[in-house]
Amino acid sequence: MSSKKSYQNQNLASINLNEFQVTKEGNRYHCSRNALNIATFQNYTLYISDKPIPGNIDPKSSVWLDISANIIVDQNINKFDTLIYELSTNLYFQLKLNISKSIIKSNMIHIENENLHFLNNFPVDEVLYFPERQTLYFMEFLEKNYHPIIYQVKK
Amino acid sequence: MKSTILDSDFYIKLNKSAFGNNGFGDELYLVTGETSILTVDANTLELKNTFTPTRKVKEMATNNNEIFATSYERKVKLYQRYDFNNEFDLAPYGNNYGLEFSNDVTNRLIQIGKTEIHAYDLNDLGVLLNHSFQFNPYQTNWVNNNLIMSPSGKYIANNSKEVFDSNLNPIAKLESPYS
């Protein structure tokens, strides 16, 4: 029994998830990690959150406030894409590997979304785009009428 | 990145909008209440002009060459910018709704209805020089009031997902993968 435990500990120590990488292409995120070959592999979970992912999150839980979790049961899958319609300027990615009764965490990846802008609490009911000017014109619907607003974003 | 927000000081009952430069800078044209066309400075949102045509306006398009086309039900009218009394009536052809000017042929007005797609070639005063049409084989919807021209002018599509080429030939009726 003790020799089995020793074997598992040795095996866990050699598992390295720190090659976890995320790259962004539009709304699509390409996630990849180093290949695994673990006899006691159960699954791993990709967590995506707009806040740093807490260390004590339950990897078996797929429901967490503001966090999405994709559970992957095949350890041969080491590259995958995920499509995210961001509602945050910051996104955090982390893999958590579930092996028997142990959890191994990858490095946490932080990606800042520079293309996302929040409108400062004004409601938008109609959007017009003027391509020659690369400008958005918004309208809010107020008391049965539309009220035009220009919203310009410049680099 | 820096963002700026500019507020207008008017309220409208929006029916249709168009952008363009008809010789007076970049402008936003807004149809309000099916009765008036507002001309708004696209830089400042300052209201420059209000025009009330003799006929109701449901659809509107402009060609960056001082011609405005409007339609209400089956009737199309043409106006010249800031000489809006100069109206030209185009004959009604079938049940037509959506209006847009071609992006590759000067002064060509395209109109799509349920049963036909029409092209009107105009001179710079808006006088009709030539008219051609094709039958619409898809006949999806009586109300094809959102007409989109591809930037190259090669393709025309409407809110019924019907696609035509610039010679008015039907190309496809797009199907949603979710329906």
C-alpha cells in the first residue's frame, strides 16, 4: 500500500502543466498544453473567468459564478479551440488536471482584450455604422423616440 | 484606445437611415415618422436641414451624387439634395420595397420586391435613362425593406436572405443553419 502511494506521488511530481498556452484570434482562443500520459488520468478542466481563478475551485464543478468550465475526458486532446463572446476586458484561463484524488494546476494565463469597450451605462437600441468614417452611431429609444449618439473609438 | 461620445439634441421616430457625402461633407440622413428627412452633420450631429416630401417616406437611399430616392409602398420618388422640390416620379413596377444605390455603377438605383428586382439607371439630374428587371424566383417575403449592397457592388442581398448579382441574376437564397 505504501509503495503504491509512493509511486503515485513520484508520478504526480513529474507531471508538468506549465506549458499551457492560450493565443487569441478574433473571438476564438487556441488553447494547448504539453502531452500527458498518465495511467490514473480522470479528466482535466479548462476554467475561463473574467477574474483570477481561485485556487480552491472544485474541478468537478462545472457551475461557478462568472466562470465557465469545459471538462475534457481524453488526455490525448492537448489542443482545442474555444469561442468566447467576451463581456470583460480581462480573461483568465487555467487547466486543472484531475488524477485520482489529486489535482494539478497549470499556470494561469491572463489575456487582456483591448478591442472591447464598455459604453458608459447608456442604453443602445439601434446601431448605425458609417464605414468611410469607421464610426458607430448609436441611438437610445426614449419615450417613443430615438436619440442619436456618436461613439468614436480611436487608436 | 480612446473613445469619445457625442450627444445630439434631437429625438426622432426612426424609420430609415443612410450615410453619405453629397457635396456638403459627411452627413447622416434620417427618416422620421415616415414624413421627414433630417440631414445631420456626421461629425457634430448638428441638425442641418429638415425636408418634408409631398409623399410619405418608408425607404430612402442616396448615391453621393446629390440624388435621394425614397419609396412608400409601390411608389418611388427622386429628390435632389437641397433642391428637394425637384421631384421625379418613377413608374411603379410591381410590389417593390427595398432601395439602394449601386456601389459600382454610377446613379443606378436597385429595388427589390417579392416578385421582381429592378435597376433604374439615372442621369445626374435623376432622369430615368434605362430600366431593367428580373423576376425574383425566391419570392420569400412581401417586405424586403433591408437591402444591402456589397462594397464592390457585385452582390445585393435583402432581409429575406435572397442574393443577386449586379446584373440582377439570382444567386442564392441563404438558409440559416439554425432553422
